[in-house]
Amino acid sequence: MNERSGTACWVSVTTDDRQATEEFYGAVLGWSFEGGSLAPEARVATAAGQPVAGLNEAAAARGLPARWTVFFLVEDADRAAELMSERGGTVAVGPVDFGNGRTVLGSDPCGAAFGLWQGSAPPEWSVGAGEAPAELCLRTADPGTALDFYSAVLGWPREPERWPHACLRAGASPGDPDPSARPRWVVTFRAADPGEAAAAAKRHGGTVLAPSEDVEGASRITLSDPHGALCTLARP
């Protein structure tokens, strides 16, 4: 992967119950888990021997909610955090040293949470390739503000069709009772049969955020894991 500033370099799920979370994603997506190299509490999900995503208990210990977080590479985490605040975003954690790098957790002006990473990225991981997430998409309530923010913080172009490995969709609603409709970074993983994966999710304490009659034969579904972290599954 080309390690340049602004590139998505990892996704990780926050949980306060590592065993239950690993059992859930193992059953739903067939992942295996192993110890990570960054810190004792960091775990790595693998599929077909390749890294897919991370599992983070440390973030939960800081009081952060269960959620999937996408991390973007930056050359200077401290400066990027300053830009987040200057442009109306929120810095929730950091910048702090973590493993062999430096990280920040926060959200954009509309409330979509994400992370920053200053350090080396997994060379075998890239959005859209292998077993890594197939797609990242920002659901936002204000596209203009989002374009200004990510342009300033990550150096992205103001034309969303030129965003690296990500898309932008309007229509999110802050405070919506449906968590999937709120501003957020949507992380999409491949599933050969999303309907079958949805059934496994329900058997293991998850929730399908769609009417049951829409799940069978669906090509794309959104799930909540047992702790409330959302992800989307799509056919390859």
C-alpha cells in the first residue's frame, strides 16, 4: 500500500468484551483472531491468512462507545488534531503514543467518528483489496462542510469522486433514532451470502437493521453487533 497522508490504513472495532466480539465476527464472517503487534490489548482479525481489521479494548476503557472506526494516515498527528479542532471537529482522545505510532480519535463537524494514525500501516492491507473492507463511505448531514473539513485535515480534494478509496453520501440525520441513519463512516465487508450472515448475526446476539423480509436474497445489509457497533455486508 502506498503510505501517503490521507490514505485509509486500518479499521478497528471498539469493544469491552473481547471474547464475545470475536465469537460474533467469527460466526458471521468466518474471521480468526490473533494478538496484534502494537499493544497487548490490540487484536487482529484475519481471513484467508490476511489481516482484515482490528479489535480494540483500550478505547472502550477510555469510555468510547462500541463502534467501527476507520483510521487515516497523517504525517503529523498533533498538527492534524489541531486542524480537526480549528475546522469544527472534535478530538476525543489524543494525540497519544500507541505502539510504534501516534493516534487521535475524534469526529468531524457533523459527528462522524474516525481516527488518525501517524506511523507504519500494514503493507498487505488496502481498502477494496483482498479480505480488507470492500468500501468506506461517509454518511453526512452536510456535504459542503464535510468536503471542507476533510480537505483541510487530510488533504483530500473537494470533489468527492476523487476521494481515495471512499465515497460520500448525503442524507444523514444527527440524533435520528435509527443509529444507521446518523452521520458516520460506513465500513462495508464482503459476504458471499449476506442473508446467511444476517441469520448467523441474529443467532449470536446481533441485530439486522432492516425488515426481515428484506434480508433474504439481499445483496447488502447493515448489522449491529451485540454491543452496538454497526457494519455493512455486501456481496463480492
